[in-house]
Amino acid sequence: MKVILLQSNIAKVLGATSRIVGARTTLPVLSNIHIKAEKGKIKFSATDLEVGVTTQTIGKVEEEGEITLPARLLSDFVLNNKDESIEIITTGTAAELKSSHFEAKIQGIAAEEFPTIPEAPKTEPVVINKNLFIESLKKVAVAPATDETRPVLAGIYFSVKEDELILAATDSYRLAEKKIKLAAKFAQHHMIIPGRTMTEVLRILASTEHAEEVKILSSDSQVSFLIGDTHITSRLIEGTYPNYQAIIPNSSKIKATVKLAELASAVKMSSLFAKDTANNNIKVVVGEKGISILSAASQAGSARSEIEAEVSGGVLEISFNARYILDFLAVAGDDQIVLGFNDNASAGVFKGKKDEDYTYIIMPLKLES
């Protein structure tokens, strides 16, 4: 293989693929990036056997071929190289990299040892505007479980129902649901996608400049996201997702509307004094004309913040994990927040005033005296 690529183009494709590479793996080839030059295009691929990313860039292909090279070393060489272009010449399982001021030889592994990344399922794609998908995915990506004790909770639930896509995630302590209106109708289907996959999808979406839409293709066991020239393929999580709709209150007796900035400031202040308490415990006191945010008494001390609010339906004292509230406020995307409560033992409902299609639920903590 003999190719010449712009340094900026190599940096972009390595940025899309190298994060997938496992740092600790029993298969050495999984630490490598697969590079294939064919028909004027240079394709870069990486996989950890659960998630695979393939993208391509243009370059001058003087001789077709393929090889796998260590992802970290290749990335370090490219990112520290400010020359305009880089030439890659392979001989056997070694590659020589040349530019105006630098030259290196990297030992790789034969391309034949690299696992095959499954192609996208041959199904009708669900097509979504890229920016809408980014915004929606961020709103639910804060909620899945971070451990694999219950695998289904470590994923994000996708449910397609005709012209609507519903995204949901829960770690059993909080729940996020976002509904997206689709431009066409699709056959009803459901799937659970690993949270790590969706983290990578979000990262790649944010760095993709020219693509305006995302295509989602799925089968019974895998899903693919097509974003311009980049394809992300992942296994699906087996199992049945919990009936989370059952915990979403049909209505709220007590409602309070507050400014997001003021609520965020008050919760952050109280959370500073709640770090050494169990579950970052803070108390929300809904009064007749406003809301008080209090930290539980701790060795560090205590804090109390008063914020204005439009309140209806009564008064209430309820405790939450401060981090769960802050996670919601970071992605709510609204300047006003509506809080809904029924009693201090039932889930609190957090919504942006403008986005009726986004719901965030937090289970309360036991009130401390």
C-alpha cells in the first residue's frame, strides 16, 4: 500500500475511530486501526468486538493495500505532526510514515487478523435531523446505569411507533424520556442500545461537520448509525426493558415554575455542603411563594438558598440526590423549569417549560430531620 493523505484528514478519521480501540485486550489486533486503500478512498476502521466504527477519507492512492497499525502510536505521530501531508508506505506488516520534517517506521499486524465489522442491516432506515438527534440524545444519555449489574439498564431504549421515536434511559433512581416526531411512518420496533455506543455516536455526531442527518438501521441483534461517511455498528442488549411508563405520574398536584439559572445556582450551592452525606442529599422545600434548597447537615456545614417560583397546588418538603437534578439542568435546554410533585414519597417530575416531549423523573430520598 502506498498513499498520501492530508494530515488534517488523517487526524479527523483517527479522531472518529481511535476511541473505540480497547486499551486492555487479549487480542493485540484490537489495539490497532485497520487501514485499507482502495479505488481512491482510504478507509479506517476500529472495533472492540461490541462496537465497530468505519470511516473514510480521500487521498492519493498510488498502490492499493491494507494493514493494521497501533492506534495510539499512529494517533500520536499524526497529531504531533504539523506537516501538510503524510505518506504511508507498507512493506509486509510494517509501515513507513513520511512527511516534510518527520519519518517513522511502525510495526503493525496483518490485516487478515482484523475482525470483520458487520455491515449495516438491510432494513429501511429511520432518518432524523442530526442536530435534533444530538439534542434529544443528550437529554437521555445522562440517565442509564453505569455498571453492568442489570445490562438492560446500562443501555438506552429506542422505540419506534409509526411517526414517533421514543428514547428512554433509567438507572432505577431516575428516568429520562424524550419523544421525537419523525417525518415518515415506520414499522413498530424496539431495541436497547449500549450506553457506551451512544456516547460514541454523540461524540462523532458533534465532530461531523457536513452530515445533516442520521440514518438508523437495525435488525434483531445489531444497530448501525450512518453519519455521512462514518458508520457505527453495535450489538444490541438482549432482554426486556422495564415498563418505565408505570412510574411516570399522570399528573402532579403541586407545581412550581422556576428559572433554570436560579435553580442550578441554588442546587450547586447546597451540593457543596452535601458531598459527604449519603447520596448527595439536599432538601427541596416548596412554599406558597417560592422554593428553598437546603443541604442536609454535615461535617462541612450547611447551606440554604431561596429562589422565586410560581407555585400552585400546595406546599411540600422532599429530598433528592443533588447530582441527579444538576444532570437534568445541564441538558434541559430551557430557561424555565417546571417541577411537579404529589407527595414526598413519590417521584418528582422535572420538565422544561417549552419542551413537552422531554420528561425527567427522580425518585426521592428519605427525608432527614
